[in-house]
Amino acid sequence: MAQDNPLDRIFPPPRPKKKSALPFGLSIRTAVLGAGVLVLFFCGTLWTLNRFFPGNPLDESKPATAALNALPPVTRTSVIIAPVAVANLAIRDALEANAPRGLTGKNENPLADLLGEADIGWTMSRGPFGVSGASSALNISTTLNGSLRVTGQLANQGGNLTGALGGLLGSRLGGDVQKLTTRVLDQRADIRGNVSVISRPALLPNWRIEPNLSGQVALADGGMQVAGLKLNVADQVKPLLDKTVSEQIGNLSNKLRNDRTLETAARKQWGQMCRSISLGAAAKDAPNLWLEVKPTRAFAAQPKIIADWVILTLGVQAETRILPSETKPDCPFPARLDLVGAMDQGKVSLGVPIDVPFTELNRVMELQLKGKTFPETGNAPGQVTVLGSSISASGERLLISLRVKARETKSWFGFGAEATVHVWGKPTLDRENQIMRLTDISLDVQSEAAFGLLGTAARAAIPYLQKALADNAVVDLKPFAASALKSIDASIAEFQKPVDGVEVEAAVTGLRLTGIEFDSKNLRVIGEAEGTARALVRKIALQ
């Protein structure tokens, strides 16, 4: 039996080396160095491929998409209805400027046998007009002040006058009837009264107004003595005054009926509407857009009369479209004004197509998807994180390409892999919330196979990804609508400047989205701007 060496207890002998478990006699150091070389080779290969063969990973296994025809210039029908309030004061001033202030007349001698050489004449002046509205008619009134004058000499034909007057007046004249035959007459009497005119104006299809005037004269009773004979002043003056006033009303009616003021004002506004309005750029790096407004039809309702105003409701129908450049539309003024029934007061309905390039949609969509993980909780067997996205169009659907990373949540190592998947969806406009949603979402067949290569966990994440796209693949269209709304509102500001006694107030109060369509490059949203419009006329210059 070998004896124990005390030195071995102080200095333990070295242990024998274990043989390497690596095949072919490789050491651990050698294996580590080899793995490092493989990693460097793999990274170098990826760098070389990206350097000399660049490509977008979102295009991997992308389904073929057919190019769509460019969206044609769209034309929408727009309507502007504006009540035009004409002040009674403006009507009064127009009447003051066109109605004569003084009237004169001469009546036939009512007592030809007795006053054969006497003249009976009158002069009359009117006061200021008063205009008020009541019961669908305008009441126009003025006062009359004047005098009746009898001049000349009494006639004495064969002594008949002497006998007649002697019998009538002899007792009061002391029998001196003969002196009357040489008496020169010059007597006056005051006349007071008023004229009332009623107007029921009506629009005509030829841009004229039929005033429908009718009037009457009322005089205060009064008399005068002429050579002892009492004459009723009202009876002597009223018949001829009625005739004179009737002639003046007829002249004024003809002037109003042929007046071109309404047509001239309408032509001016028509010309201002016929133009292109700059909308600016719908998005960054997008071209400037122009809204072409081309009025095509004019219509109106019959006047409505209230206490201090006459309301004319006029409407214009126009074709509107969005174009990439300014145009000079041709808008012939309509020779006929279409007369319609009662209309909504102050309505603006302006069709506005808004084109949004897909480059802008890509930017908006990626902001909402990139970096998101679905499902958000780790309870599912797998999770998918979106690394990038892009949108393209094909047929009636949009194709969303997603670069995703899928990983198993139940694995201790959390293994994962990247892949590009493509999802189809149909764009739908949510009018209430003014957003575009994707509906009928389905995973492309090739993408479903790609998910299968990522493992069971990735396939389990497919329903979560589809639901996430339905919830998150939305485009908020309100900023685009707000931009168009601001541009339109600014463009109509110039119409609100008072011109020749006419004040126009117009404003766009909202923009609602009504439709959606697209081609290979742009998404077009059809909007309808709503607003109010009205005009006040404080001065009328008859033409």
C-alpha cells in the first residue's frame, strides 16, 4: 500500500485535462471564433445586398396591382340662394328722384253761360313720399297742397247774364247787376289732400319688375265765391287731378317696368362668380389646386313684403370642379330668369372635391401604425409589431403593405422573425366622423403563407392584426376639409365689400364629406360646403 506523501497535502498535484466534447477535436475558443466569423460574414452579406441591390422590404411578395385610370376632372352641382332685402327707404328715395314735385292743370269752365270768359286753373305740389309694407303690398303716400285760381271776365251774351244774375243776386248787389259785366275776376282758394298708391311688385322672366301700381286722390272739401256764385273746389279740381295722377302713375310704371337695375346688378355678380378660386395645396409637396365656379342657371321667387323691406330671393346654380391650374371659364349670362316657388333663405351648398395624394396618406397611416404591437397584452401566444407601412390602390380596394416582426410570447427565449405581409381593404367614408376607414379586411394569400413560415404563434396573431387594422387603419380627413374650408371662406371675403349701396354678406359655416373615390395616385373625397348668404340694398339708381 502506497504511503501518503505529506507534500501532496500542501501542494496538490495538477488534475488531468478533460478531453474536448466538440467534434473533430475543436476547442471552445475555436468554435467561438468560427461563430464570430459567420456573424461577420452574414452581416457583410446583408450590407453588400443593401448596398448594391437596394430594395424596399415592403415590396416583398407584393401582389400585382393593376394601374387605375386617372380620376377625371369632377364636376359637381352647387347652389347659392341669397335673399336680397331692398329697404323701403331706398324705394322712397328712388321715387323722390323720379316723380314730379309739382302739378298744374286747367279745368273746363263749369259755368260757361255765366263765366264764359273766365279761366279756372290750379297748381299743386306734393310733399315727401312715405313707403310702408303691409299685407303683401307696398303703400306709397304723399300730401298735396295747392290752390285754385279763377281769372278773367264775366260773359254777357245778349243780356242773358244780366237777367240771370239779376234774378239770382240782385237783392244782395243792390240791383246794380250791370256792373258785374265789366268786373275782372281774380280769386283764389286753397286745395289740400293726399295721394295713395298701392304697389304689388312681381318679378318677370326678362329680369324686369312689374310694379303693378294703382292710386287714388282724396281732396278736402272747400268752396269759393265767384261773382256771388259758390264753386266746390274739390269738384272742380279732382277729375283733372285724377287724370293727371293716373298719367304720372302710368309713366312711372313704364319706367320701373323697363328699368335694368336688377339685370345690371345680377350681371355684375354673375361675372364675379365665374372664375377660379385658389385653394392652395391639399398637402405638403402637393400641387396648388383651384376651384372652378361656373354659374349656369338663375332662378328666383316672387317678392315678399314686410314692414320695412321688400325681400327678393335669388338663386344661382353652378358647376364646380377642382383643377390643378387656374382656368378662365365661359359663363354666358342667362337671358331668362326662372321663377320658382318659395325657397330656403340664405342657403349655400357648394360641391368641393378634395384630392389627397397617396404619399400623404402613407405618411398619415404610418404615424398611426408604426411601432404598434398587436395584441397589446402578452396573453396571446404571439405578438406582431408593425415596423413600416404603405398604401397602394388596385381595383375597388386598397392594398396595405406592412413590414412586421412576429414573436412568440410564451417562449422563454422570445424568438421572432420579420416578414412583409399585404392586407386588402375597402375604403369607406365615415361621414359623421369625417374619417376614412378600411372595411372587408382580408390577408393576401401569399402573406398568409408568409405568416405560416413565422410559426404557429404568428398565425395566431393574424386575427389580432386584422382587427388592429380595422381599428387603426383610418385616415382623419378633417384637416384636409378644414384647409379647403378656410380657402373657400377667404376667397368669398371680397364679395362682402359694399358697392353702390349694396352690401353682400356670405360665409361658409361647415364642410361635410359625402363621397370617396380613388385612382393609382390620389384619393378623392367629395365634400359639400354649407353656408349663408344675403344682400342688403340701401340705394337704388334707376336706369
